[in-house]
Amino acid sequence: MPFAFLSSFSWNGPLIPLFRRNRSPLFGAFFGIILSLSGGMNSGHALAATPQVASPATGNSPISDDPAALQKRFQKVILDSLARQRIPYRDFAWLAPKAVDNDILALPFSIIVGAQKIVLPVYIINHRYLVTTPLLDITRHYAVVPSIPPPQPVSLFIPSSTFMLDKFPSTGPVNAPHSLIMFGDEQCSTCRRWNREVQDKVTSDSSIRFTYIPYPQTTVHRNSLDAAIFEMCVYEEKPMAFWTIHNQLDQRVDLKNIDKAGLKPIFSGFMVQAGLPTPKVQACIDQSRPLPDISRAGDTLTSHIGVPSTPVFIVDGQVKSGYLSYDDIKQIFAQESPKTARTKTN
């Protein structure tokens, strides 16, 4: 399922090196301590991992591939760092691990400092390197590895053909010169703002093939999945009615203030206004028929860029997170994509 796992703090994928600036001052301080520990760390500072391959010739300490074992190993390092800084934290908790790709594993954890909940990811690269600044070799007691470059985003270019776009609502000519894909959530405030301020300009531009794909983040938005299934059932029954329903959800209804029981009459009212056959659409909702397509698209996105916050735009293949104005989109269209540039030079 492609639903993000963070609560009050958003980890804005794709994979980002940990020296990136973060909203919390704790971020820089914490990883600065991890780095200072690396120079003098010995076997007494790290919990042993389950051996897999012995390597006596190099003196390396083999590392388990099991996320739970890695979490156990690194928790002591993390808590020692917090204690050394005298940070008054509480409620340390590991969140669900995320395999960004075959060689990169993200291990996010959360703590509460004062009234703020902070989420930080630790990245393991090639089953060996703990990503901080610089990389630390977890098989050599966290020794600094200056010759290894910091990790780059797993993917900043995803061809539109990667997704089954014919499963989702689109506007503009099929052969339009430009493609814009939006992954959105009906409870995402930035998505709703984009709907009000930019969407009409995009959908009226005949040079753009625009596709909307629901990306409900259910752990933070309790009604987002219900809304996504509802509007996709509307699309299944009457494609052109999708945009009317989608705009009404974004512009007229604040879903966060509605309980589950209150959704059905709202959805029914929208269906009546749009002239939709309520029983057919309701049957689709009850069966969650659009869910496999929604999940498949979300899984494809996260397999390329990790677990992002909404909205995510794919502009002629270039992945962009957050709010994009119409001018921003046009400027990206005017640029030669990195993929095209690489193709020309090869």
C-alpha cells in the first residue's frame, strides 16, 4: 500500500542525503554527535548483529539484513548521542522500515522533544554504510569513509509511461507535447490550494496532457482513502463527472472535520447533483474496486523515489514535490530534461 507512515512531521522523499537542512535544530546537532562518536567507537559501543558472512581477513563485523536487528544495533548509538547532548527527549519509537530500492534501506524513528514530534530517517546503503555526514562504515565500528560520495536521489526522472495513465482521469490531447502527472490527497492542504489556484490553467492548456492520480496518506488523513475511492468510482461510471466531484471535494468540503458516518450523505449529494447513478457508484465504493489501481500507482511511485509527501508532480518525467505554480510548470517544460540531455550525449 502506498500510504505514508509519518504523523506530525513529514519526511519529504525522494532519498535525500542526511546533511540536508532540516526544520529542527536537533537534526544537525544529532548527526554531528554521531559523526564525533565515529572516530572513537569501539566494539563496546555497538550491539552485535547476527553474523551472515565471516570476514576475518578484513576484521569486519558482519551485518544482518534484518531490519529489526539493524534497529536494535543502531538504537544504542542514537540514544547515546541524545544523552551526550542532554536532549530531553521522550517516546523514542522506530517507524516502519522502507526499502527504497535493493541497495538502500531507510530506518525512520521518532522522538518527542518538548511539544514537537520529530522524525528522522537513518539510511543503510549496500548493507554496509550508515548515511550521515560523511558516510560511516557500520562493519568497521562506524569508521568514516571519506572516499564514498553521498547518496544521490534514487530517481528524479520517471517517464510517464511508467504509470498506467489510462486508468486515471486526464485532460488535454493524448498527443500533447507535454505531460503533467499529479499525485494528490483530498485532505492535503497544498493539493487543495493547487486545485483552486492552478488546476484550471493546466486543464485549459491544450499543450498539456494532465493526469490526476490519488495518493491517499491514510495514517495522517483519515478520510483520504474513502474520498479517493469515491471519486475514482465516479470516474469509472462517468469520466467527465470526475472533475466536478474532485473540485467539489477540494473546494467545498473540509474532510478532516467529518466522521466516517458523515461521508456517505455528502457523497450521495454530490452524485445527485452530477446526475450519477447512485446505486452503481455506491456498489463500486462498497467493493473498493479502484483500490488495486490506486495502490499499484502509489507503489510504483514509492519504488522510484521513496515515500513522499503530497503533492508530487511528474513534469515531462521530472519529479517535483510541493506546490508548483503554472509559471513554475511552464518553466520546467521549457527546460531540456536531464534524461533527454543524457540521451543526446550518449
